[in-house]
Amino acid sequence: MMLALYSNPKWLSVVRGTVERLTETLGFPIAQCRSITRAVDEALTNIVRHSYGNRLDQPIAMYFRSAQRRHDGQVQQGLEILLCDRGPAVDPCKLHGRSLDEIRPGGLGLHFIRQAMDTVEFTRKGPTNRLRLVKYLAQGNNAL
Amino acid sequence: MQISVRRNDKTTIFDFSGDIDFASSPVVRDSVLREIRESHTPRVAVNLSQVRYIDSSGVASLVEGLKASRDLGSRFILFGLSRPAREVLQLSRLIKVFEIYDNEEQAMDS
């Protein structure tokens, strides 16, 4: 599945609805559906804010596909989500969430993303920033 | 996201409902900060019972409200946390930073 959208925050709720239904359909537990949805929402928000500087008309592409890994001798199914934008290259050093010991606004988005997903990888390919998020189903959940 | 405001002489209650995300959190932030800084209300309470989703920018708005209240010596209270709101405050380890009550009655009696 693929979604193409512009960097207008009004689309965030549409994407959340889509991701929530998708993860439910794939058999993720409800709490994980919420956390994966939150991770995608925070990642999109970061693109809008930091990659595109709050411009509303810039392109974002999202690809959803199945993923697999071997874990404890068994094949584990999962969902891979790739978010692509054409903003300036991101300094990987800036992709660290802040310490949760600080009580201040901001810096929580990356923390939510890392808490929710098994894999969080950022790469730059040509003019495109690519954020790859993967979440695997626990053993026994094989709706994928 | 919808906001309604109730006021009496010592307390202002904000009832937020729906999704607080990057699109709507600036309104939350501005409403809360204006009440604290300009109206100088001694107690600002935020009802989160009808909040279906809150992202990190929404949490940041609440933290700003808390800090502004502390700076001015007023109180900033959350009550009736919906499951999504509670989950996010727990994830961010801010659940113990805020003054939180189960419902409006408890919040008003505090």
C-alpha cells in the first residue's frame, strides 16, 4: 500500500485513521496499533516541521509492506513503513530524543517513535530522506 | 478538536475533545497560556476525558501551561484523563509531574 500526501498537518488525522485500521487488520494488539499509529504521526510531524519548515505543499510518500525476520528460530511477520520526503539532508546526530528526566516541552516525538517500533532507521538516498520503521508481530499473531 | 471554556471567579475549566495533534495543539497552547498569563486565573483545570488522541506537541502545550502557572504562582490541573492521554503522559514520564484528578468533582474539591 502507498500513500502520497502534501505536508499539510490537516492530513495527519487521515493518516492516523489509515494506520490504525491497517494495524488492526494485520492483527496487532490494540495497544500496539495505537503506539504504531503514534509513531507514524510523530514521524510525519517531524517531516512537516523540520524537513519542510512548516511549508504545506511539499510531497511526502509513505509505503507500507510486509516484513519478515528470524527470531528465536522462528519466522516473525511484521509491518514495514517507509516515509520519504525531499527536504534537506538531516543530520543523524540530531535524531536523538531528549532525556526524559528533563521537564520541558518538546523533544518527545522521537522518544515515542523509538518506544513503539522494533526498527528505526534513517537514510539519505539521492535527494530523499527515508525513515524506515518496522514493527514485528509477537509469535502466534500471524494475520499478515 | 473542540475547546469549550467554563469560568467562575477562581477557576477556569477547559474541556478539550477530539484529537490534539500538530494541527490543533497551537490553539490549545494559546488558549491555556492566555488564560494563565493574561486573565491571571488562580486555578486552570483541563478536562481530558474526551481527548481521543494527543501527540507530543499536545503534551508540550500542557507542559508550557504547567510552567507558566508555576512562574505565576497559580495552579494547573488535569482531570479525567482518557486512556490515550494517560498513556502518552506515562510514556513521557510526565504523569507524576502534573497535578491530576480522576474527575471534575475531585479537581474542584482540591
